[in-house]
Amino acid sequence: MQINVQAIVDALREECGKPASPIYSFHVYAEMLQCSLRNGIMPKSVLEIGPGASLGSLLCFAAMGCERVAGVELSKIEKPSTEFISLLCDYLAAVSGFRWWRSYAADSQESTVNYPNLWDNVVFQQIANKVDCRDGTPIHEMPFQDNAFNFAYSIAVLEHLSNPEKSISKLFSVLQPGGITVHEIDLRDHDLDDIGRSRNHPLAFLNISKSDYDQGPVEQYSKDKSLSNRLESAWGNLGVWCNRLRRSDWEALFDSAGFTDVSTEVICQVDRDLVNRDAMVEPFQSKEIDDLTAVVIRLTARKAAPTM
Ligand SMILES: C[S@@+](CC[C@H](N)C(=O)[O-])C[C@H]1O[C@@H](n2cnc3c(N)ncnc32)[C@H](O)[C@@H]1O
């Protein structure tokens, strides 16, 4: 049978961009696992903040053998369906890699395989029960014990926090000493394309006073306003409210919550020439230019372990 690899790649590219898809889930998991390992932490107890449309990446952490896997999500979130779990399971088995020589070894009469394919024997329906996600709950009210997790992450969530100081301080409490936290933060205007502002410029919302912005055609995530119904266009013509904190604000906030080794990588930046500070309102107008060019960042921070 002739396989059309290009068609497979095209389909994967499309699915990667859909937050409710098992493939997106796997990519979030893989990237976050890598970030954690790069910082010397093997995730054992994992917290995802704002999983949004699916619990798929938490399922992957459960499948890799984490002892504890939990989430906190402001809006309602459905338990993973049997169909979703079975697709995720198949996909993980398909991408687990190096299968050819392992299955070759397994076929050999004389050998015993001590290194099974990572995902083939995972019973996903049981794993699903391991995921402890508290929905309808904002971060600052998450009911987890102090020092519960050695790794915590979020993707495109922190820019939506209406209570960032309290939220980051709560995150500090639930992280274990020595633990790592990683957050991808989208600092762009989340106006909708059909309103047009953000299509013109990702920093357009920095030109608007706080009161005008807060009253503008934007709506906040809430218990009833979820990512899933936004993707189904149930928010109508409303953009999504953001707290408009910049890269330096996030670094300062994590520092003052007690985290150490706070660092940010810029994932996406706009050209300096396209930043028009004169058009901006305060406090944005007084920011350093490099602070304004960063529009998507990944922030990493550690809760220091006590010194002996
Ligand atoms: C843009 S979505 C991202 C969802 C998911 N991380 C993803 O990558 O698809 C932002 C999510 O953050 C959640 N959220 C916003 N404020 C929150 C808060 N204070 N506590 C917990 N979740 C929050 C929203 O309900 C929404 O599901």
C-alpha cells in the first residue's frame, strides 16, 4: 500500500493547532516534560493550570507513571471521553519511537525484552481516574495542600488572570521546595480578528486606557465562559480580556512571590520599529523597548530547596 506521508503531515499540522485534540495534548506534554527535565526535575507530582478544552496532557503525565496528576481550571471541563482516550492511546503508541528494533527483539526466540514500548501496555481507562482536576475553581482558590507538586505548568493561561498576585503566591505554596514551574504566556492583544484591532498590531491594546479596555468589547474567562464554548464561537464578537502584564511584570511578580532562578525565553517578538511607544498609555509607554517587543514568552522559576 502506498502511504501519502505528506497527507499525514498536513493532517497532523492541522490537529496540532486544536486544543481539544489528542495530538495537541501530546505536544503540550512533550514540551513541558522537556522543560522540566532540562531544569533537572523528573516530574512525579504534576499540576496543570488552566487545561482548558481537554485533560489530555495530564493523561500523558499519568501514563508516563507520575504518582500524582492534577489540574485547576476556572471554567467547566468535561471528563475525557472513551473515544478521546482511545485516540490518545493509539497516538502515543504510534509516536513512541524506536519501535522497529524493540519489536524485532521481542520477536526473537532467544531474548527477553526488558525495555517495552513506553505506551503500549498502559490501561488508559484506569489512568483517566488518576487525573484530579478541580474545575470551576480559580488558581488562587485551588484546594491542594502546600508542597504537593514538584512540577507545575500552564499554556496561555497567566495572561488571563484577574488576580495575578494572589494566584502566583498560591502557586508558590503548592510547589515543593526544589520544584520547577513553567508557563507559556501570550502577551498579545486577544481581540478577535473580526473586530480588527489585533490584526493591525499585536500590541494595539496597550494604546487604550484601563477603563476603556476593561469596558471594551472583551469578555473574561469565567465559570460559564470556557475555551470550548469560545472555540464554538459562543462568545460572539467579543475579544478575550487579558491583564496586559508585560515580560518584566511577570518576572517581578514571580520574584516577589518568593521564586528563585526566574527566567524568561522570548518565543515570539515583534520588530522594534513596529513598537510605537508614543501611542501607548502608561504604564506601557515607560517600559523598555525590549520589554515591549516580547509578545510570547516562556517563564521558568524554581522554589528554592532549603539549604542544609
Ligand atoms: C487560552 S485558554 C488555554 C487553555 C489550555 N491551556 C490550552 O493550551 O489550550 C485559557 C484557560 O485558562 C483558564 N483560566 C483563566 N483564568 C483562570 C484562573 N484564574 N484559574 C484557572 N484557570 C483559569 C480559562 O478558563 C481557559 O481554559
